[in-house]
Amino acid sequence: MPEDNSPALLNLNLGDVSKSLEIVTENFCKAIGSCCKPKYTVQMAKAIGEARIIIEQAAATASAIRVHTDVYEEDVRRRAKHRREEEDIQRQLNMESIAGTAILHLNADAKPEAVNSDWITNFFDKCRIVSDSEMQDLWARVLAGEANSPGSFSKRTINFISELEKSDAELISKIFGFCLTVGEEVTLAIFNWQDPIYTNNKVAFGSLIYLESIGVLSFNQQKFALRFSAPVIPVRYFDKTLNLERPDTNFSQLEMGSALLTNTGRELAQINQFLPVEGFWEYLQEKWAKYLPKKQEDAAPASQS
């Protein structure tokens, strides 16, 4: 705290004030005539007296302000300490809640000891302020996913999640209902966002543009396609599998629609927090009819990716 918080007036010396007033009086008298000097001498004395009173009052006020400020600052320190303690407690509860929930999602062969220590530090630094239960579950799934398969989630994705609004997470989860695994790659299948299967599930042009802007996917009116050369390529959608057959050519282009997941989007899709969309399985078979054998039967249920 500075030694002197007093008003600028207190920095004036009374002798300096008297001298200044006297100089002003002398100069004024020279300008209008020496005969006026006695009158202004009286006024000068009055001004000096008033200045003295003002200075004394200001000094008393400044002293009171200092005392009040000291008490106030001490009270502020006490409140700040209490606030920090409350924040630390809440952050600790948040971290423990997320870690506890993550345990429920661990695989039997999880390797939490193999998770990079810098990754852990960054993760808890970002998630400790999250108190919403649904967002905590998202963070817990990421932590479990990294423990199940170290290296699955980049720091960039962790930083992305830390800035994610709850409404963003809900929109991403809705879009991810159209995610599937082609071969070993998780991808989106948004063939035509104007089709009822999408519009009925609140997938719109604006939401796709928005998710592109925050880095979840790339959206293009042109169609994306996957190139494959294997005779058969499995496509998994939750617990169902389609075995797509390549036509009699060396390579085939499998149309995937107008949206493509970014690296961040693919990492988020691993969490598998989303739900299947009713009717989408049948829609896929219609879109890929030319790749299906004459009689396509569902394979044994595949584990969720």
C-alpha cells in the first residue's frame, strides 16, 4: 500500500500557498492599481485562513481514509482467502468426480500408468473447473479412453474440450449419431443433409457450418469418398455390420457424403457417448445398395468403437 493516499492538496505546504497567493495579489494589484492592495491583502489573509482549514480537514479525512482502507483491505484479504479455499475445494471435488467416473469406463487391460504425465497435468488443469455433471461425464470418458489406449487423445483435443460449451457438446453428440466405422476408420455419413433422416433429427446446414468453424468436421457441398481396394470392407454402426463388396475393379470409391471428421472430431468420436439414429441403418443400405451382395445379412454384433 502506498505511503500516502491523501488528496493532492495535502502535498502543498501552507507556506507555499501563502507565497503563491501573495504573488497573485501583487501581480493583480500591479494590473489594476496599488490602491487596491489593502483590500486584496485582506482577501489574501482570508484565503490563507480558508486554505489552512481545508488542509487540516483534508488531512483528518485522509487519516480516516487510511484507517478505513487498512480495515477494508484486511477484510478483502480474508474474503479472498476464503474464496480461494472454496475454489480449491470445488476444483478438488470436480477432479475426484471425473476420476471416479472414469474408473467405470476402464477396460480390463487399461494402462493408466502409461499415460504421459504432461498429458495428465494438462488434463486436470483444464477439467478442474468443470462442475456440470454431463460435462464431467464427457471428461471422464476422455480420461478413461486415454487410460485404455494411451495416445488416443491429443493435448489439442483436450484444449478444445476445455472451451466447449454444453450446447456444443450436445450438438456434437447429435451429429455423431451418424458416425460409423468403415474398416478401421471412424467417419461421418452425411450424404445429403436435406434428406429427412437428417432434418428429422435436427441436423441442418447451419449446424454443419458451425461444427466446421469450431474444428470438428470439414463440410463441403462436394461429396467426400473413401477409396478401398479390399474385396470386402466391413462397415460397423453400433452393434450392426454391413459387409460391402468391391465391384470388379481394382479400386472402389465409397461415397461418404459432404462432411468429413477432423482429427479432433475423430478423437471425440471414440468416446462413443452418442446414440444410434432410428432408421439410419436402413438408410445406409439404400445408399450403398450397389456394394451389397444380393442377400446381405447382419453379421454378429460388433463391439462399439
